[in-house]
Amino acid sequence: MDRFTITTQIAGKQVEIQFDLKKMPGETGPSYMISIDGLFSGYITKDKAGCYVKMLNSEILEDYMAVINEKLGKSIVKLSQ
């Protein structure tokens, strides 16, 4: 299983977001199972516009989604350069 974590500040609190790569049927991906501070929060996938979006009734707050898109977008750019 491919897994990585990021640690960041959200609303003045340091949080750890863990990403587990998942193969989701029908999704072009990549798709991830998300855990925040060790608690399962839901699933995300990359949409056609290149942004990560929540899926399957995930309970990931918009503040977290903004950080996820910011951090993953930067890491993808760094890998492709």
C-alpha cells in the first residue's frame, strides 16, 4: 500500500493528514483514503480540472481540502520538474 503523510497548521492547530492510495472503480484517480490525526475521514479523488474533491460522503472540512489541494499540487509540480 502506498502511504504518505503531511503535517500542517490548520486553524492554529498542527494536524497530520495521512494519505493511503486506493484504486477506486470508475475513477481516473489518483484516489486516496484520508485519515486526519489518526481518524478515518473519507476519500478524495482528482477531478478532470486537476483538483482533489471529496467522494462517498466524506466528512473532510473545506479548510482541510484547501490544504490538501495546495500541498498535493505543489508536490506534483516538484516531481514533474
